[in-house]
Amino acid sequence: QPVLAVVGRPNVGKSTLVNRILGRREAVVQDTPGVTRDRIAYDALWNGRRFTIVDTGGWEPGASGLQGAIAAQAELAMSTSDAVLLVVDASVGATTTDEAVAKVLRRSKRPVILAANKVDDQRLMAEVASLWSLGLGEPQPVSALHGRSSGDLLDKIVEALPDAPREGTPTAGPRRVALVGKPNVGKSSLLNKLTGEQRAVVDSVAGTTVDPVDSMVELDGQLWRFVDTAGLRKRVHTANGTEYYASLRTKAAIDASEVVIVLLDAAEPLSEQDLRVLTMVVEAGRACVLAFNKWDLVDEDRRYQLEKELDRGLVRVPWAERVNISALTGRSVRKLAPALRTALESWDQRVPTGQLNGWLSDLVAATPPPVRGGKQPKVLFATQAAIRPPTLVLFTTGFLEAGYRRFIERKFRERFGFEGSPVRINVRVRE
Ligand code: GDP
């Protein structure tokens, strides 16, 4: 979602205005003193448009002198946001600091909205008009304290922001599942078991056209669409070149799905082919359930062996849901539906920006990113930019090493869950 950065001199009423924009949904200034400073990014919603609002007051760029500090703050704001809101105090008029900031902002290719705050009184309108001199277009009079005209200001803001990328309006109809795995791992057996156990195989659902290659399967009282199963229901035996074909087929099924059941043969060591399938799932960003099939063949020794294999083999998907099943005996097949549900809940989950930043600022304060090239990268703020898969964007002043990104992901999962879903972490370094 798009980011709006709020800049301005101290005491022009930035935080009060941010609060006004957020409404009463997320408390900012009511926070305990000392905490407010760190919690700088929040979700805002206006006319159905979502955006992230960042109060740059918390950045305290280390430049000398107030003017330098605010100019640096504006630079940073421009490089990390889609639009900038400059707040000036109309009761004071444009100061030299405001002019310096305006100069920086005029160079920006980003849209800039100029808010003339503290217009508690009609008589200040002449002062407001004088702010045209900043060269940032029409000043928008507001009173953060009294809420005056904040609706008009918000209209201007969402107008200036790019559209949020269209994302998962919850899919109507059954969730889409891919059932994949190497040949002979038991895909057809499992699908037959699943369709055989239900009362009736549903071939069409009212109002939706069912792609004939998909199978509708009812599990645990819920209807699921198993995608691209034509070849599974009736086994197609292809003579040669099957491997390449199978891999294309697997990729197509994964792409068409929301959650993937990767079937693994518990009786055999993890193979290269298994790992390739897992890589496909991660790259496609799909939720994932690992089903260890043929569990009826697993004895104590094999179980012990398997645990050791998994430590090494599943490094890419330590977060995946796991179930041990037997398509032959039906053992634990019932556990698939709850695992699918958990994985999809995580895939759909969004952490509110305020909560995310409260957590992140503590984490980064306790364990700062490693110094690179003599510089300490700073993590400014983060938003969860997307779901399906959950995607975090970290705004930083420098490159974050892969090890540190993994650390953040691990801590993020410890704090917020996301079992069964990949989590992507993108870093946007200030240009
Ligand atoms: P696919 O190629 O992945 O569709 O695999 P199939 O479903 O055709 O199964 C391959 C072979 O494994 C068949 O002989 C199945 O009977 C057998 N099989 C499938 N699931 C199980 C299981 O849970 N336990 C055992 N012991 N054998 C299984």
C-alpha cells in the first residue's frame, strides 16, 4: 500500500494531525512518553483507500542544526514515500526552515501536499494564502485540534497517492489446492481416498463453472477445489520424457493454487525432486502443507532417520504445516483440512502497521543491523505491503544482509505466527 510521509518543523502539530487523519482507530499521542517517538508508521483509511502514514518526527536525522535536521528529514521522507505532506503553522507563517524544506521538496518527483495547520480562526486565511509563496501549490487550511477541513485534506492526499495494488479480494468459492509430489508418492491414491470418503463428489457448484481438470472435494465440512487433477484421477502413463512434463504440470498446478499439499514419501529419503518441488512452492509464494505419505511403512528406525533428514532437507520451508498420513489406510488424512485452513489463514493474515512498527522498533533497538562498510544501516519503519503471500517492506538507510533479514523473519514469525505461509521481506533502501 502507498506511503505518505509527514514532515514539518517541531510543534507545527504533526502528531495531532496524524492522529486526526487516523481517527480514533490507533492511538498515537496517548502512548506512554518515550514510546511515541518510536512508533511512527500507521495504517490509514479514507474513502476505502488504504495507505501507510509515516510521522517522520521520530527519525531525528543527525545533521547539525534544526534546519539541517529538518531538511535531512525531508530528503529521507521523499526517498521512502509515494507522497509527502508538509505541515506548516499558519499562525506563524512560512519560516526560513519551512522555506528550506519546501526547496528540498520542490526537487522531488513525488507529489507534495501542503497543509496549513492551526487555522482555528477564519482571520488566518490571509496567512494561509501567503503560503502559496512556498511554491508547493495550494495550501490546505486545517485545524488538527478541531478537525477543521481534515476531510478535504484527506481527499487531496488520496488523490495524490498511487492506487494500492489490487490484492486478494477474498476469492469467492472454494479455496484452491494443488496436490503435488514426485511420481508414485501416492497422489492418485490420496485423491481417491479423499473423494471416496466424502458423501458425494461435487462436480459443479451453483453459479460457478468448474474447470473439468479440477476436482471439487469436500473435507471437514468445507468444499475445496483441487486444481489440475485430471491426470491424477485417471492415471496417465506416459512413456518417456515424463519428468520434464511432470515438472511443468506441477508448476502449473502450483501457480493455479492458493495452498499446496506437497506429498512426500516418508518411507524414502527426501529426493532432489522433492526439494525442487518445495523450491517451486516457495518461489510461487504459496501456502504449504507437507504431507508425509506411506506412514504405515514407517517404523522407529525410519522415523529417527527421517527427523535427521528433515533438519537438513526442509531449511527452505521450516514454517510449513506437517501431517503424517497414509493414503492406503486413511491414517490421519482427516488432519489435512485443518492444516490447509491454518496455512491459508496465515497466507491471508495482515499485521497492522502500528503493531508491526511497535514490535520492529524494539527488535531493532535490541539487535541493530550489522555495520556494513563502516556504516550502521537504520531501519526506519515497515509496512506489510501485501498478503497472499504476506510481504513486508522494510524502509532502511542501508543494505540489510541476508542473515539479518532471516533474523527479522524468524522473530516476526515468533511474534505473529504465520505457520504454513511463506513470508517475504523486501528492503527499500533510501536512494
Ligand atoms: P502417484 O504417482 O503420486 O499418483 O502415486 P500413486 O497414488 O499411483 O501411488 C503409487 C504407489 O504407492 C501405489 O502402488 C500405491 O498403492 C502406493 N501407495 C500410495 N499411498 C500409500 C500409502 O500411504 N502407503 C503405502 N504403503 N503405499 C501407498
